[in-house]
Amino acid sequence: MAIERTLSIIKPDGVEKNVIGKIIAQFQESGLNPVGMRMVHLSQQEAEGFYAVHKERPFFGELVEFMTRGPVVVMVLEGEDAVAKNREVMGATNPDEADEGTIRALYATDIGENTVHGSDSPENAEKEIRYFFSDVQYFPGN
Ligand code: ADP
Ligand code: MG
């Protein structure tokens, strides 16, 4: 295992439910510490660009509408095995299938409004971090 960085987003439903603090506490209790954080209200273009891999999926329009309906908290989380650890702490995409105690089991409304995003591989983590944060801050060696 190695120290990694991953991208996390507290989605609009998480912000609306006033659980930003609880979610960040849960990450920190799991060894995932924010090293970068911004609260932003995504434009349609920013949300479409971020989720471009899903543009052919039937739920794409709904996803973009949801992700732009209010502010989100975008974070770079750092820790041992951060990419996989974050996915574990988040729980399954569908909260009905998420393990007890995971963020999605605790707070998500449904498969769409599922409270958090997390990068699914180290390669995508690097791309997603670059999408929201400058190289100077997070990739000083590059
Ligand atoms: P994850 O966020 O767990 O990596 P995906 O990458 O498959 O899941 O999907 C991205 C996001 O698209 C999900 O987190 C969820 O907000 C939304 N989504 C996925 N599947 C559906 C679906 N069947 N209906 C509505 N929204 C969905
Ligand atoms: Mg995904």
C-alpha cells in the first residue's frame, strides 16, 4: 500500500442535508485527510465535462441536472490506499446495496442522489484532481 490522493465530491444532496461536517469526519476517522477543498456551484458545462464518460448513459441528463442544482464540496483526500479506501467508506452506488455505516447507506436518497463521488482508479483520480485543482498545488513534480 502507498500514500495516494483521490478526488471526492460531496454532492448537492449532501450539502442540502447539512452533513458536510459528518462526512469529512468519517473520512478523517478512516485515515483520509483533505489536503485541498473548494465549495463550488458547478455550471452545466463543468458537470457535463466531469461526467463525460457517462454521456451515453440514460441517466446523464438527470445526473447533470442534479449535480448543478446547488453547491458541492470538492476535495482532494490523501491517505494509505486512498482511492480504494474512499470507495469503501462511500459504499455502493445504490444505497440499498451499500454496507451498513457507509456514507451512502447513512445519507443517500437513491442511486442518483447518492451524496458522494469518489474516483474509481488512481489514473482517474489524477485526471479528476486536475479537473478541479491546479497542477502547481497538487502535482509540483510535474
Ligand atoms: P459511482 O459514483 O459509484 O462511481 P457510477 O460511476 O456508475 O457510480 O455513476 C456515476 C453517478 O451517476 C452515480 O454516483 C449516480 O449519481 C449516477 N447514477 C449511476 N447510475 C444511475 C442510475 N441507474 N440512475 C440514476 N443515476 C445514476
Ligand atoms: Mg464512477
